Amino acid sequence: MDYFLQQLINGVTLGGVYALIALGYTMVYGIIQLINFAHGEFFAAGGYMGVIFISWLAAQGLDPYVCLGLSLVLTMGYCALLAMAVEKLAYKPLRHASRLSVLLSALGMSIFLQNGLMLTQGVYDKPYPTEITQGGFEFGLISISYMQILIVGITAALLVGLNLLVFKTKIGKAMRATAQDKIMSGLVGINSNRIISTTFAIGAGLAAAAGIMVGLYYGSVRYDMGFVPGIKAFAAAVLGGIGNITGAMIGGLIIGMVEIFAAGYLSSEYKDVFAFIILIGVLYFRPTGIMGENVDDTRV
Amino acid sequence: MKRILTLVLCMSLVMTAGAAAAKTLVIGSMSPLTGPYAADGNDIANGVRTAVEVVKASGGIPGYDDIKVSAQDTACDPRQAVAAANKLMNEEVPGVVGAYCSGATIPASQTLDEESIVMITPASTNPVVTERGLKYMFRTCGRDDAQAPAALKFIAGPLGAKSIYLVDDKTTYSQGIADQLEKIAPEAGVEVLGHDHINQGDKDFSAILTKVKQANPDLFYISLQNSATGALMVIQAKRMGLDAALMGQDAVYHPQLIDIAGKDAEGMYLTFGYTDTEAPAYKEFIAAYKPKYGDPGAYSAYAYDSAMAYLKAVKKAGTTDPDAVRKAIIETDFDGASKKIDYQENGDSGSNYVIRKVEGGKFTNHWNPETGKMF
């Protein structure tokens, strides 16, 4: 039982990270039907900017926790701007081109950003300061680190915030309207280009938060760190029903849990196999994913 | 007519280029310059460059105006390694230092050997590398079939561990060493509680570490291809509250391990070839390497020695003819930066694994399986 609970905690932590990344995929897909392959790179850029901000702020003599909070905000802001720039540069000129062209542009952007990160930051892993994140609770055989609590806490807060933003605010309403019908929403006075840009910014901000937390949790970041989690999070978004925000959260948690339980009860080398078997199984019976795609106004 | 003229012009250009380049000795370097093993790969390329710089500074090789390095990227991938080998063949290099991953070295050496190009690997420890009867294949580092027994000697001896849990990441090298340790451990009275595998690129080891914690072994043996991944595993193991002693092999051994894992790496054991850092050859190497490329990685000195062995052999043979160079490589023994270089007929130059330990943020020599004594 202890063993099961411990694995459950591990699964929720990993699932939370996947969920944060998956949201970016799903939001962008919801609004312009583009699978943004460069999304994993926002996550990696977030990881790097996080360590840069944390070390810089720590050098100014700030309290570690203030440092952490401030870096989180700054990193999310940085990646939001980066995503808006990428959108303007690589996707906006192709707004009326075929979907394949945009997809290729996204792939190219991913390669460009990843190699840019490699050239500017080097091929070595960049270590995160781990002092802030040491320690945790012990309940018998179960151990929960402060970092796990922090990840789950920040993830939950961001998810709640996102839900409020999308369903309770004016800009959220405009996002949902643009997702439903770009032309019609334009006719009623919504600036769809700005809304698309905002959607990219929010998605990248969430990915950046995931990047910084992954850096803190695992202890280092590397230029190619966006690839594997990017693929997993994309799978999570598809599993939940791409285009559906709640679906992405659920999908992320499921992929995280399946991976951990497959590794914990079978073998670690099969964890990806099981994660994708679940994906194929669900898509076989529910081609639109668990929550289904664009059910009325839950799509963004 | 015009076409024929152009053709003739082109051919003459190529030929003159060939004639002009004949005075330059180009040696190839193959290692993963990109991808997850880029750290070790760049160390190797830099080690080769340093050797060439040192030889050039001390008068070069008679008959050659210049010595150059053509560094190719293998990305630790068998296909790309063969492509890199083909590229070096086209550049007509007579000798190659590399590659890093055994899984890349093995197919690439096949290609190079068919063209009678000498290959000296600084870092591929899988036994198969020198066991295929390839005439021009040499190895500077030790062999895995010496590494696992050396580790076991320590585990069952001074460490006194009764049980171990193994993990590897399924490369020819890393799984080879873990499989061998799993096989021989029971003979030394060490019980194997489990042997798990992870995937390349994994970052989250919480599930596997929970499993290890439940099995509660005396020693957790980490056989990964990448030191940074090893560091992540060490950090997570400590955070999980794993009490077992930690041990890694020579690919986990890299300054990066301590940079990333910091305090969490304290007390970890690693097997690595013994290098006397006080020896004059090592000091000469460091004096040339450090100002230009910073602190050396785990395999910088081995790459330096491999390139040195080749250049010394060319100098001795007075030609790049592969058979003459092969003979000279076997005949030439010297005190290298990494160890005493003495290539045998089969291409190996012996193993000298010792147990090193992370103490005070540094790798220190801990125990010598040869003598059975502490350092």
C-alpha cells in the first residue's frame, strides 16, 4: 500500500508537468487548428531562463523563495513574448496557407529554437541550484519532497487560474468565440489576430512554468529537454481530446500516472509503450479523445 | 567541346588540389558532437586537437608541412557513425581517433577497416570492439569485461555489500556492463535484487527509485551512457531517501556529475581507469589543454593519448601506410597522459580500473583492485 501511494504521488507530480505542457498544445490547436511542434522548445527555453533568472536574482541577495517566485513570473513573461514573436514570424504570414505549410513552419521553428539554445547555452547540462528544494516529509515509507508539493501546488494554481481566465473573463470569452468562428467573431469586433497571439503567449507561459519546475525538480536542464516531454504532452492533449482544456489536464495526469505505474509495477523500459498503448486504446474507442473535441464552448 | 574543356579544367583543379594537400597530414576524429553525449564528444575532439597542437609545437612530423584534424559528429548513432566514417574515407584520412559510444564504434570501424584506415578508440570499452579480428582497430581505454569484475571485487570486498540493484539505459556499452555484473555477482556472494532498464532521454526516475527503495539493496549500481542522466538519478535517489551506497561506471564518471548533483554525489563510488595526475606526461597534457579548452572531461586524456600514439607511429614509420603504422603502433610504448600506452597484437592496451570516490566535491582515488589496497 505504501508502495502504491508513493507511486501515486510520483505519478501526480509527473502528470502535473505533462498537463501544463499539454495545455499549450491544446489551446493553440483549439484556436487555429495548428499542432505547434515548437511548443516543447518554449518549455526548454523556460527551463534555461529560469536558471538564469534564479542565479541572477540570488546574486542580488534576495530570499530564495522570493527569488523563485519572481523568476517564475519573469520566465513566464519571457516565454510568452518569445511565443508571440514566433507566432508573428512563423505562423501569422501563413494564416491563409494550407495547414501543411504551417505545420512545416512549426517543425522548422522547433529545430531552429532547439539549435539556437544549443549554440547559445552550450551542449552541457546546466545545473539548477538545488539548495532551495532540499527536504520533504516522511510518512513511514512514503516520502514527499517539498518540490513535489510545490509542483503540484503551482500546477493546480495555474490550472485554476487558466480556467477562470477562459471561462470567466472577457478575454476568455473572446478566445472561445475566435475558436468557434474566426470570421464571425471578427464581425462582432474581436481582434482575432490579437486573440491568437494571446493564446500563444498563455500556452508558452504555462510551458515555461513547467520548464522551471522540471529544472528545479530534476536538478538540471539541457537544450534538447523539450523533445521527449513535448511528445508526451502532445499525446496527453490528444488523449484528452485535442482542443479541450479540461481534456488536456486529464490527459496529462493519465499519461503521467500510466508511465509511473508501468515503470513501478512492470519495467521502466516499457513505460512509454504503455503510455502510448493507452493512447491508441482510447483513440480506438473514442477517436476524439476522452473529453471529445470542440464540444460547444469549452474549446479554446 | 566546351564541356570537355570544362571537365579537363575541373579535373586539373582537383588534381592540383590533391598535390598541394599532400603535404598536410589530416587525422580524423569521430565522437558525438551533438546530442545527449555531446559533452564527452567535444572532450574527445579537443583531446585530439591538443595532441596535434603539441606535436606541431614540438616540430611536427618530418615530411609534412601541417597536421590537421577533421572532427566528425557521430551523435552516438550507428548510422551516423558509418556516415561519418564514409566522410573521413572521402577525405582520405589515414587514421581516425574515435568513436565514443561502443554502439557507434563497432559499425564505423568495420567500414574503416575495409579501407585499411587505422582507428584508435579512446573510450569504447565494449569487449567486442577489439574481438572481431579487425587489423587496424586499437583501443586506448580499458575493457568492460575488466571493469565489472573490478567493481565486483570492491562491492564484495571492502564495501561488504550483500545485495545490489542494477539499472542501465540499454546501450551496447551500458547494458553490457550491467549484464555482466548481474551474471558474476552471485559467484561473489552478492545477491542481485533487481535489474531494471530506463529509456534514453528519461528524466523522471521516481518510479524506478521507489522500486529500488522497496527492494532495499546495499548498493545501487548505475550503468548509464550519460553522466548528466546519472547526476539526475543521484539527485532523485537522495531526495527519495535511498540509503543504499551508489556506484557508477566510467561513462557516469565526468566532472558534470559533480557539477549537477553537487552534495548529492558525495560518497558515490565509480570505476575509472587509473590516471596518475602527478605524472609528467599528464602535466604536459594539462598545460596544453586547459588554457584552450578548460577543464578536461573524463576522456580528454585518452583521446589525447590515442592521437599521440597515431602521430608517434606515423613519425616512426615515416609513412601513413597502414601496415607500417600498425606495426609502429604496436611497437611504440610510451607513458601517456592517461596511463602507460602499450598496444597488444589484438589492439587492446590493457585495463587498469580503480575505484574512485566523490569526496569534498572531487573525484579521489579510493581503492585499487590490483593490489587490494586503499590509495
